[in-house]
Amino acid sequence: MARYPAYPRRRRRKRVRTSFLLVAAAGLAAGIWWIFIRGESSTSTDGRLALAPQPTLATDRPEIIPESQPRPGISEKGESPESIMPADPTGPAGQRAESLLAAGRRALENGELITARAYLSEALQLGLPESELPTVRAELTRLGNETIFSPSIYEADPLVSRYVIKPGETLGKIAKANKISADLLAEVNRVPDKNRIRAGQTIKIVTGPFHAVVHKRAYSMDVYLGNTFLKHFKVGLGAEGSTPSGQWVVGTKLTNPTYYPPRGGRIVAADDPENPLGERWIGLVGVGGEAAGQERYGIHGTIEPETVGQNVSLGCIRMYNEDVEALYTYLIPKHSTVTVRN
């Protein structure tokens, strides 16, 4: 830990007729909706390609749980996975996850990357057997690298769009409007200098913010864009359970941070080989659960990589240096959340 400022028979026939009418009405509504979403996309006046609705998935998609019932493992707002709790893989939700997994792999074989990404992300969040997790995470990481973190734009991807830079705009301004970092925007578009762009240039926009979920028992962190899983990292945590569970919002971000020992002692300057924070600091502000009101915790690198995967810190979340450098480009202050679960 380091110190920094700062989800009777006649009646039976009547029911059958009523049910038939309801099913027919639902079918008609679904048909109208299908026609609507198959319409052509349009371009807005600001040059951004209008986002198509969430891609309609294949006809072999497992039956959807009615909207009147809670969908286990899926965030109702669709903004962040902070309320997602994996279901029992042996229960109904787990069985549905297995069906989604099979459908996702069929979509992948057919080259339908966006559909496959949606299926596999939902299956992962609903709950899969431990034996499947590494493979599914690897498949989703590859899909994320191809569809999100590369300059390529795939049809009907709801997470990205095209944008034409206007005179006087900066990459930082565009990034801020889309709740992502300028560094990520430059990386995605292979822009060598984020301070040098030109009007009329077409770039790929990723619509943020990104969020992270830390699983204490697994010493792991998953990174999401909306409900879409993208990255999986190993982490180190606080000794004797000193990393508070709950909800956090990203606060101050620093490169080459100075280390101020929370219990007193020698202040360690940036770039000092003995600085335990590495070269990145992502401050956290507690907003819920045990974390509420806490402001002296953060995510950082380490000069002791062998401690990642252990409970050894004073409460902060430590990562391999290359991993925290990547995370640093994903999360942004005030909008990105980090949920720590037991």
C-alpha cells in the first residue's frame, strides 16, 4: 500500500388460445425488429459511422431468459461487470453457458468474430467449468486483440466506430469524449506521436470506459469493455486480507511514482531501483463495500515479480510491470471501476 492524495377444461382452452395469441404477437414483434436492425447504417454529421445495434446472434443461440427474470451473471445496465457473479457451472445457468460456449465456437469457425466474442463473453460470465476457463480466456483475448486493440473494424461491432478528425481537435480531446485514454487511442490506430494528428484523418474509436474485476482467491484480474471480457492478469494482494473488497473508482494515475511509506520510513524517489511501485501507479478511491471511503490504495508494478500471486503487500494490488503498463492505458480516472471480490 502506498499513500497518495487524492447492481376446468374450458378454462384450459381459453388459456391455450391466449397463449397462442401472445406467442403470435411476440413473433410479429420479433419480425419487425429483425427488419429494423437489418436496415442500412447511417453516418452522423460529425463524421462518425453510426453504431449498429448489438449484433443479432445466430439462430442456434440458446433460449434467452425472459426479461422479467434476472439474468445470472449479466450486468443489467450493460456498463460494467462489477455486479456479475459467476453462476454454478452445474446449474441451469451453467448449462446455458455450455450451450453458449458451443455456439461461440461454431461462430468462430465460421469467421463471425463479433458474434463469437459476444457468445464466449456471456458464457464466461455465466460460469464455466474450471477446465474450460484458460482456453476461453485465451480465445477472448485473441478476439479482443483483433477486434478492439488493432486498427481493424469489423461490421456491426458495437464497441468501436470510425471517426474523422476535425480541425483543431487533439487525440486527447477525442479520447476524453469516448472515456478512454489518448495512449490507447494512439496505440489502436498505430499513431507514433499522439500529439501529431491531422484534420481529415480517419481513425478507429473505442467506446469506453474499461473496467476491471479482481478475484482475490484466484489472485487474478479480468479486464472488460462493457460486458466483453478482454484481458486476464495475475495479481499480488495484501497480507492477512488487507486488500479491501468492494467497489473502487480509478483516481490519480502516475508514471514513475515516488513511494511514500504508509507506516513511515524513507521516501523512495522515482526511478530508484529500490522503489517498490515500479513505474506505474493507478490510484483507487473506495466507493462501496469494505472499500468505501478508502483512498490510500492503488494498483502498481513491483520490483519483486515473484510475489505476484501471493498475499504479501500492505494492501495494494501489485502486478507484473508489463501488465500494469497495459492496464494503465485501459483505465481512466473518474470513469473506470475496479471491483475486488473475495
